[in-house]
Amino acid sequence: MTELDQVIANAFASEGKQDDVNKVYLTLLKTSLFLPVEKEQPQTGNDEPFKPLFAKIEDKYFLLIFDTLERLTNWAGDQVEQINSVEISGRDVIAGISDEVYLCLNVGTEFYKEFSPDEVKRLKLIVSRIDQMKNNE
């Protein structure tokens, strides 16, 4: 069980008590995550170092992330050779995505957690506040 699994389990057990939910958010932001990306890196002249894999379902975008490389590999199954992955902090994932995206943590595991666009907006606000505090030090 990872640290994220533990705080998610605690939040579910407390039926979403705000302190427990905040622990999930803060743990996500400080965790190194694994993001599945296209195998062939874009050579389009833009500054993007990689292209994340998104799922689009009924005009909604879902970004998949995993807290271990093993979980990403298990999710990819026999398609694992068709993708690459990037290790990135939760903070950087949140800072870099649109707040209209659903963030899907550990798809296919017992502790799968989907962060709605509203939650992504809250996470972006937390990142902004942390950045402001660091700049004021």
C-alpha cells in the first residue's frame, strides 16, 4: 500500500472529512507520479517535451497517472511496448493541466481515485498558494 493509497483509504473511511481530503490533495502534490505518454516524442518545433496520453469519453478528457511504475505497466498490459512514461511530481501535473480535465489516479487498482475538474481547480489553487508562500519567504 502506497502513501497515496493510505490517505485515500482514510478519506473514504471518514466519508470525505475535509481534513482527510486535504491530506489526499497534499500527498498527491508532493508524490512522484508516472504519466503514460506517446512513444514517439513530438518533433513539431514546440517546447513540449512529451505528449501525455488522454482518454476522451463523451467530450470529456481524462488524464491517467500512477503512483508507481508497476501500476502503470499493469494498466498498459500487452500495450506496454507502445507507450513511454514520464516521472513527474503531482504538483507539476496539476500546474500543467487544464482545469477541465478529469485526473485519474491508479486506474484499475483498489484505490483508484478520480479527481473531477472542480477538484483539479482546488488543487491548482493550493499550488498557487504554496507558490505564493515560497515567493514571500
